[in-house]
Amino acid sequence: MDHLKNKKGTAGLIGIGSSLYMALAYITGIIIFIAVLKYPSITEDMDKVRILVDMKTMVFSTNLLMYVLFGPILVLFILYLRSKLSDDKSVLVGFSSVVGYIWAGSLTASGMIANGAIEPIIKLFQVDPDQAVFLWRMFDTVSLSIGNGNGEILGGLMTLGFGMAMVKDPHLSRGLGIFGIIIGLIGVISLIPGLVDLAVIFGLMQLVWFVLTGFSSLKKSDK
């Protein structure tokens, strides 16, 4: 019995810890992106490369926080969520988990590509700034594409699937499940051309869902 309680306690800590990390990483990254790097106000690619050159440690750390480490932490959260679901072997839960693992891998890969490009771009910038901008554009396009920059299809499907599973689970919050379904649909819809800005709303709502789901272990009994 004590062993079972310890397992439940460990799962709860993983859920709380992983959800808090993802929420704080997202919020911290957005603050750095907007307030420190002031990226949204920069329109010229040359100026974006200069930021990379002048603040490479900050850019590297932000990519590490929001993408490279986010992926493995997301995997922990998925494993925690599966441990909470009564029917963790259903097709729906399996599908949601696999999509989530793919999403986690794509986020980590996106961050590693972005960070791997920093030094080559900086070195080239010292010799030929225009070519450095061209190289940056190539890396940025690949990194954004892998990181779901054109719509949150993977994160949306994962959240939608788990939300549906939570609604059907008698031991989990139906409200959280419905919230997850709404968030997931927003993520999927953001894939439609012209609606990609919905990805921001998806991200903000999802971080709330992460935290609420993670802390649900304090109120709901495990299966």
C-alpha cells in the first residue's frame, strides 16, 4: 500500500512539476521575446540577425528554455496524464500520446536547429552580413516549420484527444476535458491560412490547461 502511495505521489509531483515548467517557460520566453529582444517591432531581417549577434547568449537560452527542454518535459507530462486516465490503453489515448511525442520531438528539434545556426551565422556576419542574413533565413524557415510555426496542428490534436478522453473518464474533471477540447480545436484551426495568429491564443490557453491538469492530482484520486 505504501509503495502504491509513493507511486501516486511521484506521478503527482511529475504532473505538477512538468506543467509548471511548461507554463513558466512559455511566459518567460514571451517576456524575453517582447520586452528584452523586442522582436515583434523589428521588421528588417538584417536587424534580426544583429540581435542574434549582439545577444547570442540570450537567444540561445530562450531557445533552450522554450523548445529544447520543453520537449522532454512535455513527454513527462504526457506520461503523467496517461497515468491518470482510467482507460490509458484506448485508441484515443494512444493516438493523443503518439501525436504528443511527435510534437515534443519537433519542438526540441526546432530549438536545436535554431541554436545550432547561431555560431555559423555570427561567423559569416563578420565577413559578409548579406550572406549571413540569407543563411539565417534558411535556418529560420526550417526551424519555424518544424516547430509548428504555420499552425499548431500537433499540439492541437494532442490536447483535443486528451480532452475527449478526460470527458469520458469518471475519475477526471469533465470541465478540464471540455476546456482541452476547445483549446485543441483552436490549435487545429490555426493551421488554416489566415488564422495562424490563433496559435497565440492556443498557447496561452494551453498553458492554463497544463497547470490545471497538473495540479488536478491534488484534488482527484488516481485510478
